[in-house]
Amino acid sequence: MLAVLAAVLALAAPAGAAAPPSDGPPDLVKKAYAAAEQQRYCDAVPLFLALHERAPHAKHLYRAAEVAFAARDHRLALDLYRSVLAAYPSFEKARLVNDKVRQLEVLQAKGDIGETCPEAARVCGDWVVVPGEQCDDGNAVDGDGCDANCTLTSCGNGIHTAGEACDDGNLADGDGCDGNCTASSCGNGIAAPPEECDDGNAIDGDGCDRGCVRSGCGNGVVGDGEQCDDGNDKNGDGCDRNCTRSRCGNGALQDGEECDDGNDKNGDGCDAGCRSTRCGNGVVSAGEQCDDGNLADGDGCDSNCTPTGCGNGIVTVGETCERGHGDPKLALLGGGLTFAGAALTISSPVMAGFGAVPLMDHAVAAQAIEDAEARAGDDLDAALVDAGTAQSIAADAKRRWETWGAPLMSAAAISLVLGVALGGAGLWLWNENTAPPPPPEDPADEERIP
């Protein structure tokens, strides 16, 4: 045991001798060597291992094995010696390490496993990283990479360090300290409820406006292309829902307007004054001769938007009739005459066709007689027979023409003349005594909101 202690003490640096800077953090070097000098071997083992982790040198791992051997923790010492050989096969004391390995293997073969170092209580700042710690730099200084709670310096580790406005130990947004370690507020770059967006600036029209609302009409912020923005989509309150000031012609329908198509053009369905295009809206548009804003008759501009007078289709004071306001019985008579005239006109060519049948038969028979006369030199008997037959047919055709053919042709001509006359008279009576069709329904009564 004295030999082991002597070996450990020989490896330990004298109290007044400082290790080279390359050996690792000076505070850790000093603490590890002090534990070895004070024979706190079980404390020294993790310190030398921590030193080896920060400054990988064979001597640090070797000294960890030596103090484990001095503490009589044979199992740990054997593992550490073997680690030295595995990690540093050319270590200058490799022969000595091999001897220690053989010695410990013999002891374990005899059942001598030595003692086990007790698990020391560990605290943040003792240089030894244990479960639950992310790092341990041996101090309680914040912002140096490893903070006083042994977590890596970063937003969300619960330590308020330089560059952070706050740090509540999490990366949740909207809990007072957001995930970028700035106080929860509009403009910190974190969109947390009730914010719609947060782009980290107070510039309007870039997608996220002041107040952390998305750029657009109705967000309460006047952006490019907007005349106003009162934060709602109500019309007629001074700023309409298309972000234009309330007025006729801004494209937003409001109380008192029949329509609003966003222009002052008349006759396009919505006229000036935001009234639907129609007779009686006070605006003279295509097809109208006047428009006094009402549908009263006899006041100078009648309900069909024509000046009051005879011939405008409106019966007013001093008039007993007007086209479109005649006798319904005459209108019915006109319809009947029109129908009768059409029937006579259509029947005329039919009668003429029937009347022309005897004429066509007579013409065929006359042609047959000529053909028979032409064949008389070849076969006189046959020609005489054919000529006799043709003459008989011609005589019958003449009789039929005189009996009913000629009268039918005359009747057809009379029917045509009479039909045209009756049809014309009927149409006149109908037009003069039938009201003109009402103007088409104006579709402009529907809302016109872009």
C-alpha cells in the first residue's frame, strides 16, 4: 500500500508547481491534483476523468487509473488501465500499465476485487458532468458557455444572460417570455395569441402591420391603396368595407343607395346617384326621352319616360285613346281577322294547285297527239289509235277545266287578295288596341358590391 501511495504522490504535481496550460482548465487541474495530494482518491478519480475529457492526454487517464488503484477499487482501476492501453498504445509508461493490468487480473482471479468508491454527491460547478447536467465548467458564471445551472448558455435554459430580455426556462410563446427570450409583445418577432402575425417591425403594408395584424382592408391600419380603414366591414359608417370613404360611386352599397357599381356612368345598370337603371329613377339613359324621377302620367314626363302628348302610348288628360289603350274588342277582332287572312293566304296556293290539274292533263294529251302524228308514217293504224285516245283525254281535260279548274284558279286569286287585305287590317286593329309589352325587369335592384 505504501508503494501505491508513493507512486500516486510521485505523479501528483507539487503544490507550488502549476501544470502547463495545455493540460486543461487550470482550476480543474489544481482541484484534481489537490484531491490526490490529500489522498481523497475516490474524489480524484472523476476529476482526472473530467480533466481527460476536456484535455485528452494519456497522463490524465493514467492518473485516473492510478488514484483508483490507490483507492483499492480494483475493478475500476483495471478498466481504466485497459482504457489507457486501448486509447494510447504508444504511451511511454505502457510497460508499467501492462504490469498493473496483470497484477489486477491475478487479484481478481483470487477473488480480491478490492473496494468500491462510494458514489459522491455531485453539485453543479464541481467539473463533473452527471445525469441531469448538460455541462459543468466548474464555476457559477453565466454566459460563458455553461451557465450556473449546468446547462449550455442558450435561450430557454432559465438563466438570463447577455442578449436576452428574459429567460423563463422554456421556449413557449405567449407566456410572458417568448421562445426568442424577448418579452411577449407585438414586434418581438414571435406571433403569439392574440397576434395574427409578428414580423418584428412596425412597418405597414409588408404583410404584417402595426398591432400585429395581417395587412389588408379591415385590419384598422391604413395601408397602400386604402383611403381609410376603421377595422370593420360595415358600410356607411364613414369608411366602407372596401376601405374607401362612404359615398355614392365607391363600389360599396350602403343605406339610401339602390346600387353602387363604383362609377358614375348611366345606363350600365346602376346610374348616377346610385339608383338602378330604369324609367323613373331621375336619370335619362338609353331608350328614354325624359325621366323626372317618378312614374306619374301627365306631368310632362309620363311613366314610360316619354314627354306627355298624343302618340306616346299613355292616355292622359284631354285624350280619349292612345295606342296601346284602345278597345279590347277591336283588338280581339283584329286578331281574328289576322288569323282569317293568314288562313286565306295559305289556302290560295292549294286551290291554285288543284285548279291547274286539268290544264296539265290537257297539255299531256296535246303532246300525245303530236307524238302520234309523228309516227303515222311508220304505223298508221297504231298512230290513229293513240291519237284517238289522246283526243279523248284532251276533251275530258277541257271539260274539267271549264267545270271546276278555272273557277278554282279564280278563287285562289281572290283568296290571296282577300287574305292579304284581312291580315293587314287585323294587324292594324291589334297593334292599335293592344298595350305594348312592359319594359324588362331591371336587374339593377341587386346589390353591387365588388
